[in-house]
Amino acid sequence: VRLLDFVAVFVSPAELAATRSAWQVLEAQRRVAYELPWSHAVMRVLELAQYRALPEHRAGWIAQRLGLELGEEERCLAALAASRLIHRRRGRWEVLRVLTVDTRKNPEAGRRLKRHWAEVAESRLGALEPRGEDLFSYNLFTISEREWASFRELHIAYYQELRRLVEASKVAERVVLVNLQLLRLD
């Protein structure tokens, strides 16, 4: 993925035979992520052992699992299929490609995605927190400028370690949203 973005600095990957197909898929995935933020959560549900154990796809099963309307499930599945990220096989949807979408290429679209997921977390705070399994934490404090730089590095290291653990996970049983913020209020 990053190699394609590197190539794009010099020439459009869509113009090169060796990168054209991969670039089209990458751009399609970005469009789906930007236009239908729930699409990637829907893709994650398709990876769950519980979904793969279904004898066939059941309309509404994904929507119920994620707390969505049926129409949103259908829009996401259609867009993911059209962008060749998923396909039907033996009656169920199957993920063809699992790519990390780097939203830095389109900062405004990236901000919209971050806003979307922050709003999802906020909207579910009341329903999730009492169970004690979900964690919503905050801490307000003062630190020096030097410590701010150290906190920022720690935040980045935590995120990278989290991503490493996700990559190493062998069993898909939960779809999880991690939403981290570290910001100066002054």
C-alpha cells in the first residue's frame, strides 16, 4: 500500500501496467472508507468466526451485531463488493483483501472518519460503560513542554504496539473500536 503511494509521488500508478490493478483496488477501498465509514466495520464482522460459521449470509445479522440499520449493512456490502474487497462464496460474504487505509493522503476525509468514530464512541458511552468490559477513560493534567514530547512519543508507541498485536491475532471473535486522543487544551 505505501509502496503504491510512494510510486504516486512520481507517476500515477493507474498509468503503469504493473500497478494499475492494485492502485484501483486501493483507491476503491479509500473511497468506500471515506464515503461509508461503517464499511470497514462490516468487513471486520465478515472475518469473525461466528459469521464464518453461519450456513449462509443472513441479512441483518451484521447490522444487529454492529447496532446498525439494515439499509446501512446493505449499502456497505454492495460498496465493498463493487470495489472487489469482498465477494460471495458458498452463500456467505468473504473478505478478499485486508488493507490498512492510510488516510493521510486526504487529510479532510481522514478528519471526517475520525469524527465519525469519535461520535460512534460518544453515542455508545452510556450503553457500554456500565458493563465494565468496555473502557472509556480520560485524564486531565499539566506537564512541561519536554514531558509533552515524551507523552506524544508514548502515545504513538502504544498505537503501533496495538496495531502489531492486531496483526498477530489469529482468531477473530470481536470487532473493536479503539479511539485515542492526545491533545493540548491550551
